[in-house]
Amino acid sequence: MLSLQEISDRMEISDLLTNYSHAIDFRDWDALDDVFTPDATIDYSETGGAKGSYAEIKAWLPGALERFPRYQHMIATTKLDLEGDTARSRTVLFNPMVYKGEDDVEKVFFIGLWYRDRLVRTDKGWRIAERYEEMGYSYNTPEMPPVPSGGDSAV
């Protein structure tokens, strides 16, 4: 049987992962301050993005996502391993996106991936200390110029 603490931790982490999705989908970059630790490392390089510190990735995201007028981050089936004040998780993401090319034509495509996270309990609640984005598949992906560089990995 789960303890009340574990139930609470699982619910808080679930909310944390949802808050990330909402921050990205509504382009509320400052809301990410309540998702990541200040010293977090983020690696989107496997899916064509940047790799770097939280500050670098937060600065990179607005430009990288500018060419996508609409998108959704739908998370599900998180596998969570709690160990006191730390946790590891692997979460499925289904990500439909609309790409608007230089010709102003919009094209819908899909990406499926996993977020692999290391989480820590802080005095402000659970936060992501490390995020790795693992590519699963893509469908109907349009030809696009490279993503603007950022972080310590210019992609």
C-alpha cells in the first residue's frame, strides 16, 4: 500500500510534468522557473534541439518554437521511481505540431518521444534537475531549416 507521502509525491510530480506542458504550449517561459531547478541540465539534441543549462534552454525556446504557430504536448504513462527526495521518470509525449514555412503554408506533423527526467524535492516542491528528450518516431515531418542554435550544442 502506498504511504500518504508517496501518494502526495506522485501527485505533485504529475502536476509538475503537466505544468511543463502548459508552460511550453502557452509560451509562458517564466512558468518554467517553477518546473526546473536553476542548475538543471536539459538535452533536446536527439530530437533536433539544443542541449545546455536551464538558463540557456529557456533563452533558446522562444526562437526555436517561433516557426510553429500551434502545438500540443500531451503526456501520458509516466513510469516513476521514487527514492526519498529524488526520483527518476520516463514519460511518453505525443506532440502534434503545425509548421509554417517561408511560403506561409501550414503543415501538421506528429512526434512521439519520451522525457527521461531526474527530479528532486526542493523547499519549493518537486523540480526537474535533468531532462533528456528521447526520440521515438515522427510522422509527416516537413522539410525545415535547422533549429536556431542555443545552449552548448548548436543544432
